[in-house]
Amino acid sequence: MNETGQRPVEPIVGEPDSELDSAGRITTLALASLMAFAVIGYFVGLADGVPQPSGIDSEPLLKGTHHPAKADSKVVAAVTYSEISNVPMGPSVAWQAIPKSLPKSAHEVQPYDLFAEIKPSESDKEKSNFVRASRRAFNGAPPVIPHTVENTNDAACYSCHSNGMRMEGLKASVMSHGFLANCLQCHAPPPPKPFEKIDSSVRSRFVGLQAPKAGERAFPGAPPTIPHSQWMRENCHACHGGPNGWAGMESSHPWRTNCTQCHAPSATLDQAIPAQGLSMLPPIENSTRE
Amino acid sequence: MPISGLVLTFDDTVANHRESMAALRSEPAVTVGVASGNRVAIVVDSQSKSHDQQIWEALRALPGVVSVGVAFVGMEDAAEQPPYAGSHEDASPPHEVHNLGKK
Amino acid sequence: MMDVQRRALLKVAAMAAAGSAVSLGNPFPNLPVLGADDLPETDKLSWKKAPCRFCGTGCHVQVGVENGRVVAIAGDKAADVNKGLLCVKGYHVGGILYGEDRLTHPLLKRDGRYVQIGWDEAIEIVAQRIFKSPATFAFYGSGQWTIPEGYAAQKFMKGGLGSNHIDPNARLCMASAVTGFLATYGVDEPAGCYADLDECNVLIAWGNNPAEMHPVLFSRFTDRRARGENVRLIDIGTRRTRTTDAANDYLEMKPHGDVAIALGIMHLLIENGNYDKDFVQKHCAFRGAEATTPTLQGEAISESEFRKRIAKYTPELVEELSGVPADQIRMLGDLFGNRNLRITSLWCMGMNQHTMGTAVNSLVHGVHLLSGHFGRPGDAPTSLTGQPSACGTVREVGTLVHALPGGLLVVKPEHRAKSEELWNLPSGRINPTPGYHTLQMFEKFCTPTNEGGDIDTLFVQVTNPGQSLPNLSKLIDGKVGLEDKFLIVSEIYPTATTQLADLILPAALWVEKNGMYGNSERRTQQWFKMVDPPGEARDDCWMTIAIAHRLFELGHDGMKDKDGNFLFAVKDDAGNEVPIWEYEHYYDINVDKHLFEEYRKFSVIKHKNLAPYDEYVNARGLRWPVVEQPDGSWRETMFRFAEFDDPFVEKGKGFDFYHSTSGDGRAQIWFHDYAPPPEVPDEEFPMWLCTGRVLEHWHTGTMTRRLSPLNRAMPTAYVEMNPDDAKAANVRQGEVVVIESRRGSTELAVWINGRGRPPRGTVFVPFFDETKLINHCTLEAHDPFSKQPDYKKCAVRVRKLSKVTQ
């Protein structure tokens, strides 16, 4: 357990080091906090089995490493109310520096070009398929959440997943459906932090529906049909296009937006065919031909 | 041999376009369905793509029709078709289309 | 070439798409385009409807079946309840069939070990025990029984054995809701329906966490905000939950505070004079409990007497009793006093698992009646159920110790006579004395026979009392060592209950059999068998019928009707009896349909009219009363007792509570004095314990603990603690502690500021984990009318493991 999850601000306040590059700094901080935890864990282990409350106390993890913030860089000096109008308020220099120091997203490194030529790679597709399948009980199931979620509300989910994002090696997938409240109603999170190490494996013979490899084409060159249900996957570009889709599944023509104009969905998978004929329709056999 | 579900929109209520409706009904490839207000649902079951194209053009030319909307397209099974030889021409002979609405 | 049939189907689909575009006024919806390979019912993958197996919401799912196995689940877009959406349990419901440890053979305990036996032998053993001593046999069932399963068990016990020792686990979950409805309206089940969630301006969750327990209903309401609607959610609870996260107001109450809050609202409505005088005068009467021996009916009191009694429940007193600040009580009073708003109340276990369960249910109905927030869409007091057929099978079929199908009662001679007539039984077959309710049943079973324990054979179907009963040390563990007691358990997986079983019968589950369920909003649902059960597993309904038939063969008179025919005789169209007691012939005919059509005759007696079986085949459920129209169609009812929708309310009357206990078409507004909980924290046991569920697991976890995405999300039970309590107890995140009550203890890992955030002095433990049985700690104190125990509050202490072991 990395205890810093409980108070993400503190290490940044404690360890300003302008010489390190941004990624290095984060690694250092993570290491420092890991070490802090290890040290605590060591003493806890030696103690009478009565460890101190952790993650909830208000004291710093390591005595002596908690430096007061440097007024010049981090904190705007307190002023009287009468002076407020004359003092530049707002984010401090250090605060403003943080986003700049974060690793650049792939998008920033190389702006997304809607009209770039795309040649989907089979091996990428296989890899993407594998990752996708590993997060679903069957094709069409809402994916489970691959990262920690703690006291998170819907807004936090949307901040990354509404349009998706990339940062270094990580990719937040784009929501394939519209706004729905209560994300965790459908997407199961990983175990709560205190119970991460508990074996949660189950023994099951359930074999879920596999994801289709590709849609069928009426003839070579014809637009493929959509091999999966469109329900909850209204946004085709979530996976098949845009800067944050799945590698190997990209559309070669992402500028075209009316996908179903050419790609036929499946009425069966989409529950589009009513169980019974609609009463308002004439039966086909007795058509109104004259 | 496409099957498509189309929605024809007239510039006035369907009831005021009897001649066009009669023309529609006389076309064997067209099945006329429910009509409501100035819209009518039809199914086109054509024998070939070119035939389909001809019907489409005829529908658009039908007096009073302001738009033809596609609600449904049925594709056919690739396996059941002879392989295409790279030609974009439809192999099947052209079919005569009734002179819809053109008296 | 495309074959003719396919072309015809394509044309139907094409016409459907074009036709619906015309009739909906939207010429170009989502362009449903169809590929020739995607026609329905291909050999590869077929989709069929079924209600979800889990909670009482009653979502419909589409079940994808390939090669005889369930491979996928989708939300059913045609379903009115869920409109295509599901929750994380529903999406993974298909996996419940495929846990590796499914029970596949009857197992008999011999010399402390289980041996596989055949079904003939198993049925013989059960039948012989019942034949020898029918009076000491009890049947413990479930709100997860399908309607035909419950009906068969009901008829077998009350119509066959003449015994009323049949009770369901629903006794533990919604019995107080039933008594609340009966006391108020004279007839069970909500007047409103889920459509109220689409119409209300204010939703009040009374001790209820629908964000986790009924998520599809919850998001049906909260998604309205995303559509720009201004709706207000008020969460009245004993701890912060995910519902609180979405709430506009959070009213934190002390346990039992709900009683005081309801009284406080009524006090304010009277005091401010903004109650609905017209509605109350025309359609309501006042009731209070008798001074000496209170009954469910109570006694009539005048409005001035009601005013006198309610006068003391000022916002200040309510604040003292409930812990909710007086100004928030006034806020609630003002909301209910505003007739321009539409207010819906939701509750579930919080108000039902309550030693004042009947009282608080009646009081909340009273708040809605007094304020006139009743009988308009969006104005409804609605109790939710936790099991898929708590309403359908338990409340409507009446699988309770005192009830007969269709809302009839065993104590009423005319009800017994009517049932005997419909079942074609000799007069006097049905026993007039209610049997042992759940707590008594298990107490009698776990007490030695020579000490008055006069139940010696207990048949448990479709539930897991070894985990879900309160005070397990007394009510379950007492069985160990009692050699003459025989426990028969029909189950799908090994559970805390099968551990104690003498005979385990492997059961078919969900879409491995035909079934019908009834959800919280009076909606009766139907599904067909889609896949075969594993191994020798068989339908629960078949088990009951097979046992009955073996008794019939042995010469038990109860298994014959008046004419000497078998109680469950089913004839085919040619008039020949189908031997449905032989499993290989069970599906020769639709037994569900036969039982349902027989049961349906009971439903019309108390205006709970059900439609013919075939109507349900074609629908995504129908809300009763379902009444035939002049054109032969069947119309469901969304809002009961209100003229605009209920076919049984005479035109011009406005409202009619046609089963009113006062016999004059009026609903009863009850007064009950606040009484403290049966056990409150003290020096020795200083904390409140509340138990409940989490989103990912359902009930005792028998099914959800075998689904990887769910068990990964919540691999263990835990104890939720307030950070300050944790600090004071010197325990840290994840540390294992001991929770102790006067009755028992269990070890649990601590979760500080976890899924829920309890206030100081309260801990919360979910009950799904079979390895950490919190019900060793809970108490069996129960409501005097509903006999439902209070799982939501008792006194415990939290101790460090090191201190306990030292």
C-alpha cells in the first residue's frame, strides 16, 4: 500500500527539486514515499503489534522531512483584506509550473492529424483485442476498471474518459456511450485499496462471447458490416478513430462521421427487430399492390 | 438484390397525392406500408443494383415527393453471390422500370 | 441466392424500420441497416428475454445463448423497467450458471461424509420422512422461488399436508412492508410504480441506498439531471453512502430516527395547516394502536385525537430523538406541505428490518396520505424489494405461515373454503392456525425434540439461511449434534447452509428452467428455459411435485383432491395425464403455464388480477391488476386506487381504497409513538452495528462470489469505521479486528472512509461474505406484527485482534 494516495499534495510541497526533470521528480517522490512507508512498516513490524493508525493521522509520515513551504515559490503571502485588490492572486508560480512539468501527452508531442494516412496494423489490432478482452467477461460487457478508484465521483471519471487522453504510456479510453450518471453502477472497480492483496480469483467455467475479428464484407472493397452491438457503443470513434482510439482498430477515414451510412449494424445484436410484427404494418404477404 | 425500407416525404398529406400513390402501388418491386401525415413507408425489393438505382431515381421524380429517406438497407450474402470479377458493372441485365408517375 | 424466407424476414424488418420512422415522426432514426447474416435466431447465437436473477428491481436482460451455453448478456431495450440499462451484477448474471463447484448430484450425508445417490433414492428419503410425520415437517422457501415453484410448495403444504409450516426468507426482508401496506390500505403492495421516478420533483430515500442496491432505478432518477431537469434527492440515512454523494440534502439520523422524522413531518403538516384537508376528509381515516393488546388493524381514532397525540412531536423533540436538526425537519414539512411538488419516497431494508417496521412503514404512508402526495404520477410512497420475486412469489402467492394465494388468510373460514374450492379439496383440509414463522421454525428445528423442538425435517429451497438468519449461533448452529433432525437443502453451490445439510439436492438455476417472477412494482414476468442444467441438477418445482407424487403413491390422503386425483395432475390436450413427476417427462408440457393458470383464479379475489400466461410470454412483464378489455386485449395498471388509472375505482370517486380496513373505502393514517431500539450501545458494547449489502454482491454472495469482475471489485467483507473511532481504537486501515456483540463475534478487516462513511459510534458490515458471518452478532429481536428481525442496529464493540487473543 502506498500511503501517499491519501494525501497527494504533501510530497510535492516537501521536495522541490528544480534540477530533476519532471518524470524523474515523480519517480523520486514515489520512491521517497515508498521508502517512507517501508521505514514505517519496519518499525511497525518491530512494535508490539499495535501499529499506529495510518492514512488517517494528521502528522507527516517522516519527522523532519516536512519543510514549511517556501514563501517565494509556493505561497502567496497573506495580505490584509484591504490589500487584496492590489495583490496578484491566483495560482502560484510553483502551481503553474506543475502542469508544464507533467509528461506531455502523445497528442501534444505529435498533434493529431485527422487526414493522415492510416494503415491499421494487424499486430496492433491483436494486441488491442487482447487488452480489451482481458477487461471484459464477454464481448459487450461493460469493461472493468483497470486502475484504482477511490472515493471517486462521476466528474472525476469524465475528466479523463469523456474525450480520452494519453500520457506517456497510458491511455484513457474514450467513453463509447453518452453521459450516464453513476459510472460504477456498470463498471466494476478493482478491489478497494486495503483489500488489494486478498485473493479474489474465482473458479468458473463461464466462457464469454468472443469479440469478432472483423465485420463481414459483401465483396472485396465493400464497407464491412458492424460485427458487434451498437448499444452503449454509439460513439464509433471512441474505439475506431480519433487520437485516443484502439491501435489497429482505427478507421482509415476518421473524418467521415456518419458511420452507419455505409457500415450496416446488426439488427439482432441491436434488438432492432421487434419480437412480434408491429401491428400497424401490413403483413408482407398481403401487400397493397394492385 | 437489395431490399430497402424507405420513407417518402410528400409536400402535402399523402391523401392529396393519390396519383403518385397509385403509381407506387403499381410498381411490383415496391410494397407500400403505413402512411401518416405527409410520409409513407415503403419497401423496395429490387432485382439488381441498377434496378434499385432506377427505382430510386423514379421515386425522387414522383410528383409531390420532396425527399426519399433511407430507414433500412438489406445487404446480401457475399457467399451466395458469384465472385465479382473486378468489374463495377452489374452483371444482371437492366430491368424495365415502370414509368412511375410520368403519364 | 437468398432464400425466400430470409427475403420475407428482411422485408418485415425493412417495413418495421420504415414504418416506425413514419409513425414516430422521425424520418431518419439511427438507420438500422441489416446484413443478411444478422437475421434473428441463427444457429450460432440466439437472444431471448428473461428478468435478471438478482434483485427486486426486475430488469429484463437479453440472454445470448450459443451452443447450449449462455455466453453474453445485454440490457433489454424493450423493457420498461430498465430501458436497456443494467447494473454491474446484471451484466454478469450469465456467469452464475458456470461456477466450477456447481452441485450436480444428490448428496446424502452418511457417517459424516457425503455420498452421491440417485434422484429416486433422494425423493424416497424425503417422502418417507414426511409420510412418517407430516406435522413435524417444515418448508423454508424464498423470494427467489419462481411463482410456479412457490405456488407448488404452497399447495403441497397447505392444500396437501394441511400444514402451515411454510415460510420464506422474505420474512427477513420485507415482511414489515407487507404489514405496513395491510395496516394502511387493507391490501398489500405499492399503489405507484417506477414511472413515479420519472415524474417526481423530490425523491426521498428513507434509510435506503439505491445507488448501490437498486442502481438501475437510481440512475433512472439521477439521469434526469443530465437531461436538464431540476430534481431534488434527499437522503435520510445513518451513514454516508453513494446515494449521499448524489443527494442534494443529507439528513443523518440516529438508528430508529426515521420513526421520529415521519411523526415530525405529520406534526408540522397539522400545525401549519398545510395538509391536504380535502383528500384527508374524503379518503382517509385515523388509526392508533390499542392500549392493551395492539393488533395490525388497530382502532379508529378521531382527527382531534390524532392531533392531540401528534402534538408532542415538535421539530425540537424530533431533533432530540432522531439527531436530525429541527430546521431540516421543518424543511421536510415544508416540502410535503407544498402540493405543487411531486414527492416519491423509497425505502427498503432500512425501514423493514426494524423492530418498529410496521409502525414506520405505516407512518411514511401516513405522511403521504396526510399531505395528499398520493395517487398522482410522481407522488407515491413506494417500498422496494430485495429479491426478484419477493412480491410475485411470497406476497402474491402467499407462501407465508398465515396466507393463502391471492391475499387470502388461513384464519378466515371463507378464505379457506374458497381455496379448498379452487383446489378441489375436501372441506376442512386447510389448517386454520398459522404455522411457525421463520424465526420460530429455525428455533424449533434447532431445539432438541424432547425439549419442545417439534420440527424435525426441514426442506430449504432457493435460499441460504445458514448465512442470512440473525443470531446464527442460536438459530442455525443449534442443529449440530441433534441426530433426529434432518435438513434437506436444494442448492446450486455449496453454502453455509449445505454445510449442515443431511441431504443436498442439486437445483436448476434461472434460465436452466422455465420461470416467472414478480418485481417491486407489481410486474409479473415470464421466461423460458434456454440451457440445460449441469449434471443431475433439476427444477425445484419438479422436486416438490416428485415428492408429492411419491407421497401419493405411498397412500398419503392429502396428495389427493376430492375426486381422488393427484394434487398436481396435469393433462395434455388429449386429456391424458402427463407423468410430470418423472423428470424426463417434466418438459413434455409447460408445467409453469399449468400452475400459473390455476393460481390465476385466486388473483381476481382481491383485485390483483393476472393475465393469462401467454400474455406474459409476449410482454416484458405486466403490472397487475391486468384487466381484459372489450377488444380482448389486456391492460396493466400503473397507479392503483386512483380513478384515472385503476379500473376498479368507480368513475367520479377520485380515489377508492377498495380493501379499506374500515370498510368505507378510506386509507388509514396511523399514529405510533416513538419507542427506542431493543438494544442500544452502552459502556460494554459502545458501537452501533448496521449490516447490509454492497453494489457488487447480492445477498449471501452464493452467485456473485463466483463472478470474477464482481469478486475482484469486492473480494471480502469488511467493517466500515469512522476515522476518529479507528484512531481511538488504535486500529489502522486493513487491520483485522474482532466485532463482538452479546451473541457472537466475527473477525473483519477495517476499512476507514470506505465505500460508506459512518458517523462516530457506528460501524457497518456487509453480510455477503460466507467466510465472515456477521450474523453471529446480529440480534433476532423483531417487529411484533411482521416478525421481521432488526438487522440494522445492535450494540457491538470493536477490539484489536491482539487484545482478544491475549
